[in-house]
Amino acid sequence: MKHSLLNFVFLILAFSMTSSAEILFQEDFSGSLSDNWILFGDPSPILCDTFGLPPPSFDCNGDAMYNNGIVSIESWDMSEGLVLECDMFVTSNERGAWISGLIGLDYSTEDQGDEGTMPADINLSYCYCGEADWAQPHLQGTLYTSFNLPDGSNDNTSQCHINEYLDSWHQFRIVIEHDRRLSYYIDSTLVHQTELTLPPDIGALSVVLGVRSNEWGRVFHDNVVLRAL
């Protein structure tokens, strides 16, 4: 009984420490996109009033050729660590391709919206490559983690045939640890941790969401939270 009580106290303390982390930014997409975000891409990103966790949610509305999305107007210091969380829903039709949802952090947003540019230096993305994708057919659900530094070094991974994240909501999370390594999670599962670290001269980071959501399948983002570690 004594041990059980001690364990309960430790759990309460751990929860209190976690929940007390400072929230730097929140977005549930109940307002106008232009309130907190810079939009890029053609056609323009949109809000979806009929779907979300709960509705509304963000739909980047990107076509099958170029990336679409939003970049936060504000940026935040990462020197003490950051946690970025976002719920994401990815669905595809039978032959779907060029469908992709992404959460990311960027220290250089000058190239946002350029043709073919993956929109974020640090990102966790989930894509679907079906029969219509002649370059990489049958990869199905593909999970990517990316960490690209200004000097050209990177720590990027991909995992194919990962279909368990289709057609349901999942929480995608990027953590900048105190030692400046990056950890990537989906729900409570760690999918990758980097050996590379962010250099100390990296300044403030912007939040990026988007990539592609079109007639082949839709991608929705909701409940963005950025908090101190």
C-alpha cells in the first residue's frame, strides 16, 4: 500500500511538471488563417468547417505538383528546447498519390512555396504513394523525418508501407531536446531520434504546416501546440 501511494505521488508530480510547461502558441483554426499565418501555394490553403478534431481544421489544398501550406507569422527561440504537436488526418483514394501532410520548424522561410521545395528545415511528414505515382508506385504510406542544416549536413529518414496512420487522427510531434538533438513521435511512439544537433547559432524558428491535399486524397491538420520543453 505504501509503495502504491508513493507511485501515485510520483505520477502526480510528473504530470504537474509536464503540464506546467509554458505554451508558446496554440491554434485550433477557429479564426481566420491570416490571423496567425502566412499562406503560400496555388490554389490557396483553406479551412474545412465540416471536419476536424473537432471542426474546423486546416486543409493545405495543395495540388499534385507543388507544395502548399502556411508559415507562422511569429517565430520562437529554441535555445531551451521546444515541443511542436499537431493532430493530422491523411486519407487516400484507391490509386491515390501526391498526398502529404507535414508539421515542421523552419529557420529560413525565404523559399516557402518554391516549386518542389519541401516546406521546412525540420519536419515530420506522412505521404501516400499509390499506383498513380509512376516514379515510386506501390510505396503506399510513407513516413519521413527531415533535419537539414545550413551547412548541407542532414539526418533524413524514410519508412515505406506504413499504412496504420491512414484514415484516422494521429498526433505528430517534434521535440528539440535540451541537448539540441531532435526526437520525432507519432502518438506516443518514437519514430526517430537524430545524432546531429542544432548548432547554437540557429535563431528563432517558425512553424510550418502543409504540403499536398487534392483530388487523390485529403490531408487535415488541427490542434497545433508549441510549448517549451
